Amino acid sequence: MNLVPAAPALLVGTAGVSLVTPVTATANVLVHNWNIVIPNNIDGLYLNVETHASGTTAGSALGWDLNPYGTSTTTMSWFGAAAPSGNVTGLGQGGTSVAVASLSVGYVVSSASTFGNTASSVAAGGWKLNSDNYFGFRFKAADNLTHYGYGLMTIGATMGVRTLQSIGYESIAATSVTIPNGSVPEPEETAAVFAAGAVGLAAYRRLRRRAN
């Protein structure tokens, strides 16, 4: 009797959830989960978007691109690296004055956006307390070209309580990036999972042909 091998199992995470799931991100958007508290002090946090280096002084994060900081409980300040680095400014979600904006899902960060580093607050830029807020930015990458990105930051009961959750950026220079609806896995990780699944499926098909 010819035995047909069982179909390959899907890769499953520790919670029993399948890792082979549809992905909504474009293949060129690279996302890194930071989950790091931004200190409420004059230094804040220096961030290198590409290398994921961070530190509380400029020297501790070589080639830093972003620096949210500030000692206030009502505003959050931003310091930008050399041009073209900067954050998307605007009224944001219900803001009444222009500042680094808390952006809505679906906003496109591109060359058409206005960039600056004006301090943010509930009124300035429309930041929401006790909520997740997206911000957009541009920076000069290691290829010496301008890239666009976005960040997800959780603001607590005041503007002085903030946690950077993730940063995503377009790996192709001068290409726009869209604020996503929810978290998106890193394309490299997703590609690896799909590759592993494809290899297993191919092996299964070969064994089935031999069994027949």
C-alpha cells in the first residue's frame, strides 16, 4: 500500500498562533520593534533608525536620526539631526496649532509632507493622551540618500510619559511610506517564514509524486 505523507505543518508560535499569515506591508518597508521608554529629561532618547542603536547622549547612538526629549508634562520636544532629517509637522489629530503631528492611519509620508521639529502637545500637533500616536519623519540613510518613515509612540497620562513602540521606514530612497493600520511584522522575518513554508511544501509534493 502506498502511503501518502502528511502535509507539512505550519510554523506555530509559542502561543499556538500560525506564523504564516497574510502581510499588508510592502516588501520594502522595514519595521523594528523598540518598546523603549523615552526619559522625561533634557536628553531624552537618541535613535538610529537603521542600526537600532539608542542612547541618552548623541555620542551613545552614532549616526542618530531622531531625538524626542523634554522635561515638561504638557509638551514633548524634538531635536533633529542635520538636514534633511526632520519630523512631519501639521495640526495632527484635532490639533489647533502646527507642530510635529500625531498622524492618522493612512497618512502618506513623502516629499509632499512638511518637515520640522516643533514641540508637540495635545493642542500642538494633536497628540492624544493615554493612547498610541503615529509620527512621520525623513532621514539621511547610510546610502547618503533621503528615506521616509514613521514611528508608533504610546503617550501616557501626560506628555512626559512616553514609550516608543516601533519604527518603520522605506528602504528605497525617495519613496513614500504610509502609516499602517495596526502593527506590521518585519518583511525580512515574514519572508523567512514564507520561504520555510515553501521549502516544506515542495518536499511534500516530491514525496507525494514518488508515493504515487
